[in-house]
Amino acid sequence: MSFTETPESLFEDGIRRYQAGESPADLVPLFQSICERQPRSSASWTCLSWLYLLLDEPRQAMKAAQRAVKLNPQDPQARVNLALAMLETDTKGVRQHIDIALRVITVSAELRQDLRESLADGQKRKPNWASLDRVQNWLFPI
């Protein structure tokens, strides 16, 4: 990774690599670097928090998700990541983040579909993830 690459191109490369199945552990340094170079990118913090969640590092995930939510309070994925980290660390206040995510995905079919796909991806990458199952049932009851 060189500093001649833009944070945007690094982000796109990181997403592509994630979608191709690269391990979260290999991608964390890339997204940490992107967040350092572009600290106001809520999407980068959201991705970093997701990677930490997949790696069973909920405290790190919570810090990154809190930053993402602060930068973009209406991002349902950032809210879900924060809720997951809170569940994993037994932190109170999960419901408010679920409620906000629910409100946003109720008015945006695109964000609702994106979140469904993200949760399905999480279940595939980290089977038997109890906290994710809880959040999915809250957001998308059967």
C-alpha cells in the first residue's frame, strides 16, 4: 500500500478483497490505515468495526462503530455493528440503536436489502453467532 493511492481507491480495493473472501484479519490493517488517513469516513469505520466483530474483538469493534455512528447517525449498518458489539460486551443501550436502524430501513428499501445481505454474510462467515441471530430477529422478524 502506498500513499499515492487515495483512501477511496484503498476502500474500494478492501471491499473487493472482502467480497472475494479474504480473511478479516488480513483486512484489518488496510481499514485501520484508511481510517487514519480519512478519519471522517463513517463507511471506513463501519467496515473496520465489522471486521473486528468477525474476529471476536468486540471492544475494538465498539470503538470503531461508535466513531461511525458519531459521523453518520443514520447509517443502519453502523448502528447494527454498535448493537452487536454492545451485546458481545454486555453493554446496556442496545435497543436504541436497533430502533434507529429499524426506522431507517423502514423508509429505504435499498438500505434494508443491504443490511439483509450484510447479516447473511455475517452468518456465513461466523456461523452460530448468537448476537447476530438476535439482531436479525429484531430487524427482520419471521
